[in-house]
Amino acid sequence: MSWTRKDLLDLQSLTAEEIQTVLETARAFKAVGERVIKKVPALHGKTVVNLFVEPSTRTRTSFQLAAQRLSADIINFTAEASSLKKGETLKDTARNLEALNADFIVIRHSAAGAPHFLARVLQAHVVNAGDGAHEHPTQGLLDLFTMLEKKGRLAGLQVTILGDILYSRVARSNIWGLQKLGAQVTLCGPPTLVPRSFAELGCRVTHVLEEAIEAADVINLLRIQHERQRKSMFPSLGEYTSLFGINRQRLAAAKPDVLIMHPGPINRGVEVDSEVADGEQSVILEQVTNGLAIRMAALFLLNGGKAPQPAPAG
Ligand code: CP
């Protein structure tokens, strides 16, 4: 199956079949990444611009490497050193990049909806690399890919997302993607960061850590996103850690094969201690590796590439 979408903006608007197509394509690209020659010519002659107006380590570098592995040219736009600082608008900035023949604009922005706005005014493919607290679709996809790879299924999987849900774009992309593929999602954290209204999205909501982790197949930990919070949402980080921080003692109440995930960056000693973050149940660095395959798959499919055929049953 090939994609007919011009842009990748969110998981809310993707069908389960489209998500499956990305996951299958990423599996093929992960195998390419294990070969001696890791480069393929799929995007030869195309130009990808990383337009990051917010900081990033994992997403920016993996989109850069994904573009290079697909033989595209890549421009890393640095907002701090750009004419955005002189008052140029985002639209004008993006249209000037398009005038330099950018075929893909990968955008991260603090304003929810910024990628959707650019998608309407540009001919170029637009990929959302995180917009405010709205969505981070490639993170959601790489999380799904990692769970599928480790657990062999998504349907029926019990996934707990723990931490700052209210301000998390990762949580929203995970919720949409997981539910479309049949997983059951539990959200947990302080009531100020996990309002009951999330139950309207079909999630189970609890503010009791033990309830959230006892039946979980996966615990996806989120950091407190201070940069998006407009006021203090709980008394202190120490109190947050004492109630919701994951350490070995707490993990003893979970299934022995529970997966520990985190999109990064980790605040060690707050949402998780180092023993668990670096422990044998943790797949945090494998998520980063899988992010490369997912981003290669996303660029490839947006460019009109055909997904590999699933292996015939039996
Ligand atoms: N997970 C994630 O988006 O990390 P970066 O902010 O480093 O890209």
C-alpha cells in the first residue's frame, strides 16, 4: 500500500491501516539499517529542511539521519540564528525555504497547529515533529513500533502512560495510535496533570500509582513539561517523585516482564531513577534506534514510496 497523504500532521487523523503501513515500512527500513551499506536512493534529489523552533536532540538528529540514509539533501535550520529573530513570520520563513526547493519541511514549534497551518500554505510535504502540547506523531509511531517489536502485538495490550499528561504531545499521539490499534490505555499522575476529562478519549484515568502499574504490559513515563506549564501544578518535585516516581521497589508490584519506556529527555531522579531507566526492562535507547526507521518510513511514504507487502500467512 502507498500513502496518498501530502503531510504527516497527527495520529488523530490517520486510519489504523495507515498506521500499520508506517509500522511495516519501518520494519523494512530497520533491516536496511543493520546492513553494511545503510543508504538507499529513495529520496535522491529531494531536499528536507529541519525547521526546529524549539530544542530537540532525538527528533532532529534522527530526521537528519533518516534524510541522509534516503539520499536526500538536508538543511538544519537554526531558529536562533535566523531571520525569525528579526521579526520574519513563520509563513514567510517557510515559503522562502520552499523557494529554495525544499520538498519536505519537518517542523517543531511551541504553538499547537503550526504544522497544520504550514501544510495549508505550502506545496512541500509537512511533517509535524512536535507542536506545543498537541501531537508528536513520529514519537507516537516509534513508541507503537517498539511495543509491537517487544510484545508481538498491540491489540489487547495494557499500556500505562504515567506523568504529565495534560501538557504532553507524546501522550496524545500515543493515546490516538494505541487505541486505533486496539490497546487499552491507562493514564496516571497528579489530578492537576491528569484531568478526568481524558476518560472521554476512551482512556482509564487513575491518580493511584499502584492501580496504574499492577496490570500494565508497558509503562510509558513522561517528564514534567515545565516549559509548557503556566503555573505550578503540584507542590514540589520531591513530592511528585515520592508519589509517582518509578524505582525498583515500586516496580516490584508490576508484571515481571513490564516494558519501561520514556520518550526522553529523562529527568533522572524525578519520574524515574537511574536503576530503572538503565535496567533490563528499559527499552528507552531502543526507542531512539526505532525512531530512525520510523522517520525513514514517514519520509519515504510521503514521497509516494510503496510499503512492503506483509508476508503471506502460513
Ligand atoms: N522525544 C523527543 O521528542 O526528544 P527530543 O526533544 O530530544 O527531540
